[in-house]
Amino acid sequence: MLKSYYFDAAAHEPPSPAALEAFQKALPLGNPSALHACGVAAKIALEEARASIAQDLNCLPEEVYFTSGATEACNWMMESLSAYTGKLTYPRRYEHHAVLEYPPVDHPHRTDRPGLTHMMANNETGEIYDILSMRRNALNALFACDATAAVGQIPVDFKALGVDYLAFGAHKFGGISGIGCLIVKKDTPLISMIRGGGQEWGKRGGTESVALACAMAAALHDRMGNMISDMKRIARCRDMLITYLVRFVPDTYVNGPYTPGDVLLRLPGNANLSFLGVESQALVMALSAEGVYASSGSACTSGEADGSYVLRAMGYPASRARSAVRFTLPYTVTEDDILGTVPLIVSAVENLRRLTPTP
């Protein structure tokens, strides 16, 4: 039987045992808006999940809003930013499309207050950005931060960051797909995202998924327990992968800032590499046939014919963008996984280069 290696955790981290256990436990619970005993039990579980997330990310429980995922959370914060600010510093072109493609919102309470947005970590290259310095340089701005790639991977302290909005999704750190959060600093303006119900303090109508919320809280809390030691362990595996591939595959280059052992400038599990002369989509498919699962960029845009728009926006040449493959290591990765994967990647690149006509 073909052994498989799942190296696409940035697109979807398989649910953790803690998340699955919490999900199964909460699944029979009722509607948290109901007044009977089943509804009260569901409401208690929902608010315990909210409080757990707030504790792990150092915010208030009433600042945590549940959403259907990171995309909705990013849309919500960007529409709020657009509605309540006079001049928005336009997002960098390497941000996620959920941030880049927000619709302008005409709101009667618009002010002259400036707006600012920036991701906490890049979902393709793994670069970690200095949000604290950005905040210090824009103290008066409403600041929205997409932390989807960061939460559960590195320490995230909402209060210390000083941002006004922070968005993320559960399935990036071992939760279950279909839920995310928008954290909104107390007294920060927030538009109503979905009407038709009084849930989430009247800002997002619709019955909350108690089971998904409990699973997300459990997955995040599980990650927080040994985060620093896990970051170092995963970074060692990342460094092994990069070192071996750069050594054994000519014309292979690391995209994004990289220093072996570093977990401050780059996410510990991210290895984004360009294999010159090989089309990234062809390599991803060849690797899949060998049981190695990686991606040619963000899962939301992995089919782009011109290569990664993120790398192009960062100034990398087309040859690097079209040949880039993102390996993002799961929480459970081991050094044996790296040793088993490297020969398969080396062989796949060599085979594709032999089949690719030399210009």
C-alpha cells in the first residue's frame, strides 16, 4: 500500500483528536437560542467554547464572534473597515482575496478615521509580519488583521497586538471546516453581517453550530499547550526538508525570508520552494500520484495559470512564481516523514525536467 505524506496543512489541517472528541460530545446538543433545558445546555457549551478561545488569544469573550470560516470573517472586518473609515490604506497585493476583494460600503456613520489592514503571516510564503510596529505607526487607525495563517501556528495575543479586528478559521489548526472567528475589540464599530436573528449580539443572525464551536475551541487549546516546543520541532522538520531539497535538486530556491531554526520571521511549518523549469501544477499532480500532497499556492487560488499571484506581487520573476510549490507541515509531522518524502520529490522533479523541452 502506498504510504502518503500530507504536506498541505495550510489549506486544511486534519482535525485533531481533541477537536473530534469535543465535536462528538456537543453534537447531540440543541439550539442555543431555545429556552428549554436542551437549549440551555447548548448555550452553556457555546459560551464555554467562546470563553476558551478568548482565554487562549487574550481577549474578552464578548469580543469573539463566530462565523462560517476565515473568508466570512475577513469579509466582515473589511466591510466594517470600509463602512466606518474615511481613508483606507489599500491592502498589499499579496493579501488573501477575501481581504483584497471587499466591496465598498456606503455607511451613514462614516468618519475621517483612517483604516489599515495587514495579514499577520503570509499563507503562501509563511512570512511573519511585525503587526506591533505597524500599529505603533498608525495609532489612530482602525486596524484589521487577517491572522488565518498564524492562529494555532505561533503565539497570538489579541490585546498585545493592539488591532481592532482579527480574523481566522478553525480548519487551519486542527478544528473542523465550517467555522471561524472574528475578534472585535470592545466598542469598535461593526456592521451587521447577516440579518434575520439576534445571534452574536445581533450582528450575525443564524443558529450557531455548537459542535463546531466546541471543536474549534478544543483544537486551539490543544495547540496552545505545547506551542513553543512544537514550533521548534516542526521547524526542525521544515529545515530538513528545505536543506535536502536545495542540496539534491539543482536550481531550487526558497521563497520568502528563511534562516534555519528561525520561527520569528517564518511560520515553522512552511517551506515554499521554486523548482526552476518545472510547472508547479504539474509537480503537484506528479507528487500526488506518489502519495505526497502539497499545493501550488493558496488552496483558494491554486489553479492560477500564471503561477502564484502572491509571489508575483512580492516581485519574484514569473519563472519562480510558475514553479513554486508550497509544502506546509502538519502538527503531527516527524523527521521520518521528511526522510520518506525527499526522495519522492527529487525523483518527481527530475522526471518532469526530463520531459520538459529545453528552451
